[in-house]
Amino acid sequence: MVPLLVLVAIVVLLGLLIVGAYNRLVALRQNVGAAFADIDVQLKQRQDLVPNLVETVKGYAAHERGTLDEVTQARAAAASAGDLAAKAQAESALTGALGKLIAVAEAYPDLKANQNFLQLQGELSDLENKIAAARRFFNNAVGEYNASIQRFPAVLIAGMAGFAPRDFFDVGADRAALNSAPQVKFS
Amino acid sequence: MPALGLQTYIWNNNIRSGLLLLGFPVLLLGMVFCLTLGMIWGGLLPPGDAYGGAAAYALHLMIVDAPLALVAAGVWFVIAYFFNQTIIDFATGSRAVTRDEERDAYNLLENLCISRGLTMPTLRVIETDGMNAFASGVHEGRFSVTVTRGLLQALDRDELEAVLGHELTHIINRDVRTMVVAAIFAGIITLICQIIYRSIMWGAVGGGGRGRRGNVGIFLLVALAVGAIGYVLAIVIRMAISRTREYVADAGSVELTHNPDAMISALQKVAGHTHLDAPQSMRAMFLEDDDEGIMGLFATHPPVDKRIAALTQYAGGRIIPPAPASPPAQASPSTPPSDPPPAGPAGPWGQRRDAPPGPWS
């Protein structure tokens, strides 16, 4: 009787451990998903900002067609990018193009004095900061999730239940540019 | 399980708080057990041979008495629970502000609440230069977040958001309630200790008119030891819970704002400027309280450099060199260890230092 009870207790305990470990993994995966949705919201907002910015610059510097087209194309590419890696690449291209656009705007005193432009620029800088923060939070969550599914007891469950490792939101060479908002000086 | 990131770190600290909280009833029952044993040895209770020795008899008595003790604790809890709200309302002396008065702080707090689907707590301000903040309230829907004027002036937007996120996490986690429970348990144990102490004093003065004086000395000795140990342990556990809740609130703030750097720089700014007139029992709720006490064991808050180290290690924060006015803490690791912490209760919250082995070890 006693050995049977011990056995039952062990089985129940084991079951609880498995349920607990599984639920932890689910929660961590959920965190990654939520963190990604957060980045996505910020990226979308930046994409929505671009047409306004382009229109404003166009009013003063219409012949900077090359830079303007680059921004518009980068925006379109970013908006249609599918998976994570493509998204990261398209977004970093957009960041570069926007940086160039702002640099070009430096040469136009009238544009620099435009209230609308200043406001858009402020919003852009704010968004870049938020994107950088959201991206770091996402990568932190991914790192935690990936490490968790590779640890010993959990790796068994992760393998059976299909918890696959996730990619980081890696912006590669432009990482430094994304980490800090573009510095704009009015001199 | 080791902390691998923000979420596992929060889980670990929550488990730790739970175990510490569990330490109170264990401590209470342990004290009752030891006292009973002392009474048996001292000849105040029958030796209990029928139960197979003094220890077994004491255990039996304890099990019989336990429900009674727990009911008494429950009644005390209910009374103190409601009384606590009144004390907090009275002691804070803060003023509730509207959106128009403190637009920035109000909007930040409201946005944080919206992101978590919370009813917004009342925002209160204390007009003082000290930089501090606390969350209060025990009842649903009557929470408030209080900040000082000094804090509003010294912190920038991101830092203020981080602080509000910290306090909001206290509310989300119902930490005030946890601390009330801890305070009540500690109060019960303190009361028992005082009863022991006073009855020994009275016994000594009254001369103990009983005939059976034989081993009463042993009982007194045991009672004194139990009282002293229980008294210290109760406070140590209570403060340890308070410290784990601070770590969780820091992490929760990062979870809300996604900005570990702002939390770090806010902590760096307030460190050393947190003075705020308040009763001792309220300090545990503050954003930061640098009344360290002996060896940090009786501190309500972990040292700032430990909190910052935790934020860099688990939340991906970066230490930005603090303002030149405040020298950087030596103990703070400028290069955060990149390897995961060793298994077991190590890591930045495993800061027991030279704590006596308590019921939670």
C-alpha cells in the first residue's frame, strides 16, 4: 500500500512539474510574441510618418528626387516585408534613407524653419527611440525564451511540443544607428 | 531554476517572496513548539510519556493548538487590514492632483495603465525636495501612486515613466497587501515575544509563589531564547520580502516601459536624495530608502548598485555614466557579467550576506 502511494505521489509530482515547465515555456513564447507586436506598432507608426515627411520636404527641395525616391521605396519595402529577417533589413534601410533625408534637409534653411517639418522630425526622433527600446526588449525576451527551451528538463518538452528557437531582431551594420536616435543640429 | 532573463527573474523573485511569506507561519509554529517543549522540560506540563517522549508530546500539542493560533492570526489580520488603509491615508499627507496640474506625470501614468488595462490609481504629490515615490492602497480601486515634487523636477520624462512603472508594478502585484500581511505576522510574533519578556519580568518580581520550582529556570531560558530568535527572524523575513518586491518592481517597470536604461538612471539620480519624513513602517513602500541598518539585513530596500546590477544582467540595461555630482558606487560592476548566474539562490537577489540560517534556507 505504501509503495503504491509513493509511486502515485511521484507520478503526480512529475505530472505537475511537466505542466509547470510547459506553462512557463508558453508564457515565455507569449512574451516574445507580445514584444514583437510592440516593435511592429512602432515601425508601422514610423512608416505612416514617412509620406508626410516626404511631402513636406518636397515642398522645399523638390529636386532632391534621388533621396526622396529612396525614402519612398524603402518605406514601401518595409511595409511589405514578410518575415523577421526581411523586416529587420528593410527597416534598417529605411532608417538609413531617413537619415540621409534629414541630412539633405540641412541645406534648406526655409525647410528647417518649417513648423510642420520640425514637428515631424521630433516625432521621428521619438519613434526611433521607442523602436530602439522595443527592439532591445524583444531581443531580451527572445534570448530568455531561446535559453529556456534549451535547458535540460525543458528541452524534452520543448522538442515534443514544438517550441522552436526564435530569431533576434538583428539590424546588423546599422545597429549603432538604430540604438541612438539621429542627432540633428541646427546651426 | 536560474534566471535567464526578465521573466524568469520575476518568477524567481516571486517564488522567493512566497517562500519567505511562508516562513512566518513556520516561524510562529516553531516558536509555539519550542515553548511547549520548554514547558515540558520545566515541569509546567506533564512529561507526555504516553506520546513517546517530550518532543512528540509537544508536537501533538502544537498540532492541536495550531488551528487556534491561525484563527487568532486571521482575526488580527482582518482588523489590521482595514486599519492599515486609514494609517496610510493619514500618514502620507499628500495631495491628489488632476491631469491639468501635472500633465506629464498624469499622462505617463495613464498610458502605462492603459497598456495593462488597469483602472488608473490616484496620482498624488508631496511638496518636498526629497526624491521619492510610493504606491499605497489595499483595496481594489483605491490605489494611489504618490511622488514628491523633488522627483518630478529632477527626473526627465523617461525616468519619471520608469519610476511610475515601478510603483504601478507594486500595485499590479499587490505588494502593499503582501507587506501588510508580513507586518501583521511580524506584529504577532513581536507580541508573543513581549508577552514572554513581560511574564518573565513579572515572574521574577513576584517571586514565583508556586511550589514546583524545580526546573522552571529551564523554561525561562528556553522562552527567552525563543523570544529573542523569533523577534529577530520576524524582522529579517519581513525586510527580505520587502527587498525581493523591490527587485520585482524594478523588473516590472522595464516590462512596462521597455526601457531599462531609464530605470537605471532614475535610480542613480534618486540615490542619496530620498529623504522623506515618514514613519518607519512606511519606508518599505518607498521607491528607495537608504536607511540601511545593520549589514543591510534590516534594510527595506536592496542597495541601489545591486538593483542596477540586476537590471543590467537580466533586463539588458546599460549603465550610462551617472551625473558627475554623485560618484559611482564601487561595488557596481561596470562590465555586467554576460554568463548566466550559477544555479540556486545566487544572483543579485541572493544577498543574504551574513544572515543567520533562517527557516527559508
